[in-house]
Amino acid sequence: MTDTEQTMTETAVEPAEPDTAENDSVPPQADDAAKESAAKDEKPEDDEVKEKKSPGNKSPRRRVSISLRSLAAGALIATLVGTIGALAWLYLGAQHKFDAQARQSANNARAEKIALDYAVNAAAMNAQDINAWKTKLVAGTTPELKEKLTKAAGSMEQILVPLQWSSSASPLVAKVRSNSGAAYVVDAFVSVQTKTMQAPEPLQSTAAYSITIDSNKDWQISDVGGIGAMVEGK
């Protein structure tokens, strides 16, 4: 082997020295690995942020908002309940007042009818049938008033019979003057046509009666004023 061939062989066998410039550069695989590592390092922090933002994990502000909303709803319900209660109270009060007025009106009408019917019967007299008048005079009266009217009728009979008194009556109007508890004082007015032996032609007049009715005693008449007024005027 010649010296030249030996030199070429040694040159070919001698290992090549590493290129420093190529070692300094980062392979693509290493760069990807570094990014993945950095992403893993940042992931817990991202998860923590996501966990804070997740709907399941309510923040203190969210809880405060719900509490205020609950308080507002409770206040609204309480207001509605109070309003309904006030309206119900007003309705019941108005209904009670209406019922009381209706009862009072019905009682007044009943008292006025009783008084007017009695006044017509008391004003209609016939000397030829004086007993029928006496019966009507005490009808619907209390025992105490019945006794008084019976005596008064006996006295009036002594005047009516000699005069040959005959009178007819028709109702005009009756009005409750006062109402104290169960007692109703009613003014009743009737139109009366009267004939006597001295005045055979009918005379027109108006008779007024003050009649007291006791609703606690089955609406009986407890007092009468005006009986005999027509006779006394003759």
C-alpha cells in the first residue's frame, strides 16, 4: 500500500466531529414537548378559573342576589296578603252595614204597616155596631194597653151612641218618628168621613195617631195617642 492510499484510508476512517451549530438548534420534537409541558403547568390554573366560573359553584355575590330576591318576593307576598285582608275587612264591614240597614228598613216598614192598619180600624166607627169597633180597638195591643183602651171605649160609647156616629176611614201615610231599641213610635194619618145626627152630610177630616210598637213583644202596640180626637173636636 502506498503512502497516498494509506493516508486516504485514515482520513476515511477518522470520525467526523459533531457540528456545534447543529447541536445548538432545538429539534421540532423538543419544541412540541416543551409546549405541552407548559400547557400542563398552566392547565390547573385554567381549571381553577373555570371552576370558579362554573354554574355549580355559586359565588358569594350570586348568593346575596338570590337572598335579596327572596326578601323582595316575601315582602311582595306580605303586601298582597295585607291588601287582601284589608279588602276583606272593608267588604265584611260594608256587608254588615248593608245588612243592618236592610233589617232596619224592613222593621220600619213593618211598624208603619201595623200602625196604619190599626189607625184605620180605630177611626172607623159605627154607633149601631159599637162592639165590633171595640174589638178592633184592642186588637194587636199589649195586655196593659188593652185594659186602658177598653175603659176608654166605654167612655166614648156614651158619646158615640147618642150622636149616632158613623165614620169610614182610608189610609194616608205612616212614618216612623223614632226608634229606641225595640220601641218604634209611628205617626199614622188616615182620611175620615164622618156623619152624625147633627151633620148627616159626610164631613172630610184627617185623623192622626201616635202609635208605639214593641218589637220585643211580638210587634204588639204598647201605646196609642189620638183615640177620641175626632169626637173631642165635635
